[in-house]
Amino acid sequence: MEREKDPLVVISDNGGCVASPVCAVIVAGSGFMADAYDLFVINLVLKCLEQDYPQTSMHKSIIASAALWGAMVGQLVLGYLADKFGRRIIFLLNVLFVTLGALLSAMTVDVNGFSVYYQIALCRFVLGVGIGGEYPLSATITSESSSTKNRGSRMALVFSMQGVGALLASFVVYLTLAGGASYETTWRIGLAFGALPGIMSFYFRWQMHETKAFKNAKERSSSSSSSFSSLRSAFRSHGRLLLGTAGSWFIFDVVFYANGMFNSEITSGMGLGGDRQAEALNAIIIGFAALPGYYLSAYFIDRMGRFSIQLMGFSMLFLLFGVIAASYERLNAAHAAFFALYALTFLFSNFGPNATTFIVPGEIFPTHVRATFHGISAASGKFGAALGSFIFSPIETSAGLQVVTLLCSLCGLGGVVWTWMYTPRYNASDLAASGGGLRREGSSRADDAVGIELGEKIGAGVGDVGAENE
């Protein structure tokens, strides 16, 4: 009998495995490495660009938001196409978008009437489409190729590649500047390097095969598994769940992406200097402070449960930003304490809603709409990121960073309320073994997902949260 293959483990012609589980996580997580790399490198790239090209606030805004809007398109469109045509082909398409966008952005040349800033913005939109597609595809493929026992931790480890990408971005810029490169050489290398994760993973993605859960769902369906009639039915039966996943992701990304914009302002008091190389070093320090949160999520995801981790994370963001806002003047004179509190906001973002908002929609929806609904949830998050980037920068300019931290605290409180109202309490036993979502009680069919049992879990009180842990 033919051995069942893991879609994320490449099988050689003679039947031997040539990729370990660690490699599988890297292949599936390469998109998140590129996503975080792009998010963190662009702030450093803009600092280098302004040394050679006149830069306005409009230029900064267009470049910073272009990839976010592209990601929203990719999450919505490529997520839907993955449910219609299959995971593998769209997973490959993602790589092409990311690689093309990154390389072209590094080769832009300033010309009259079409400045380097607008060219980079256009290329970053293309890159963003590919990055956006990574969210529903990586989550869906990992979920559908994992057992219920290790699904949560494996998805968390895939997502942890985001932390690796953030550190990589800072290191690339820092080492390039430290090596004596010019600002222009530095920003071009910084942008081009974003293509490397995709290039390295392309071969392994090419060798993948379609997930068993998707093939089973297609066989059961008499028409396209993501037809509009099927989608309408899914919206009716899973709308409240989708409201929960999309709303939580929106609230969190308003804070997370805005928070990342102010790294240099927070770390400037640490005495590392104010030049571009020092700013890259500041970003490295923040990256190391944030990294443990990803692995804490992977370790505790099945011990504490998704709901509890997300509720804890939002609660800590509410408290930490509240303390920073209330003690802002004193903290400005106590740089170490200020940095410690700021670093903790990243720790409890990653050991909190940053991980769970990715994991939950990859688990709870049935196969035939999983990528679509995950893409909608992720696009809601990117919209929050774009909104946060748009509104917090002028607020920081006009009212100061203290007001921004107060608003971040209020967003954390909003996340607590939203999580309590809409995030389901569930454990591994509620998940279909084949990655088909949440089962109705007494059902063994993978796509008999959600239903009345889950509706009760959404509205469960505090006494039910403990039952989430096995």
C-alpha cells in the first residue's frame, strides 16, 4: 500500500524523505520570513533613501502602505483561488510575486515624472500580493498536513519565521553599512535580499503535492468547492466565527504595525547613536526581544489553548501600553525601564494575538472555504495595519508618542472584549483529524464543521475556558 505523504515533506524518486520537519517549517514559513523582512527593512531603507533622494511624508506613506494594500489583494484573491484550484499551484504563484517584486524594487532608477519612490511603491504592491497569499496558503497547508496533536504547535512554528525575518532585515542593513557600503548600495541590497527566501523555497514547493484534505473535499463536491453559492452558505453558517477571527486580527494589527513604526524613537535613548547604522542596531535589539514570544506560543498553544493565549496577550498590551502612557515623562528619563516595557509589548504580541490570529482561522473553518476565510481574516488585519500606519504617524507628529501609546492601550482593551465575545474556546479533540475544521459533536466527517457545538463554545463563560486544555 502506498505510503501517505506529508505535503510539506519532499519525497525523492526512490521513496526516501529528503526534507526534515524542520525543513518543512522553513518551506511553509518562508513567506512569513519575507513578510517580516519587508516590514522591518522598509523603515531602514527609507532612512537610506532620504540621503540621496528628496523625501516627503507622501513618499514615505505611499511606500509604507503599498505592500499592505498588495497583501490585502493577495489574501483575498489568492485565498479564494486556493480553495478553487488547489493549494500547491497558488503556493508556487506566491513565490513568483514576492521574488519579482523584491528584485524589481532593487533595480529602480530615478527618472523625471516617475521618481524612485513611486517605482518602489509599485514593485512593493506586487511583492505584497505574493506576501498576502502566503497567509492563507501557509496556514491551510500546514493545518491540512498536520495531526490534531501537533497542528497548533506546527502552525505556531511556521509563523515564528516572521520573527526570523524581522531580525534578518536588521542584520542585512547593519552589516552592509558596517562593511562600508554607500547608502544607495545598502538600500538596493536590502530590498533585493527579500527575494532570497522565496528563491530558496521554490524547489521544495515545486516538489510538493496537493493536500489530502483538499482532494477529499473536491471529490465530495459536485461543483467547484469555492463557488459563490457555497460561499454564501458558508457565510451564513460561519459568519460569527469569521467576525471573530477578522475582528481580532484587525484590532491587533492596528497596534502591531503602528508599534513597529516607532522603534527608533523608543530605542534612541539607549545611547547607541542616531545614524543609520545605529538605527539598524536598535532594530536588531528589538528583534531579539520579540523572538522568544513566538516560541512560547508554540510551546504553550496546546497547554493553555488559543483563547487563553489571545486573551492574555491583549490584556498585557492593554496594561503595558497603559503603564507607558501614564508614566511617559518619568520613563523618558529611565531609558532602560522604557525599553523593557516596550520590548514586553512585542513579547506579548507574539506570545498572544500575533500567533493566535494566524492559527485559529487555519483550524476552525471547513476545508472548502478555509483558505478563503483565512484570507478574509488576514486581509482584515492588513487593513488594520494600513489604518494604524496612516493615523498614528500624524498623531505622533502632532500630539506626541504618549498619546499613541494611550491609543494602543485602548486597542488592547478592545481586543480583550472582542476575544471574549467572539473567539471560540476549543481543544484538539474538537478538530477533525484530516484538517477539516471543527466537528459537530458525534460527527466524524471532516467537513461537518462548527455548527451548534461551536456556537456554544463562542459564548462560553470563564468557567468553560479551563476545559480548553487537555
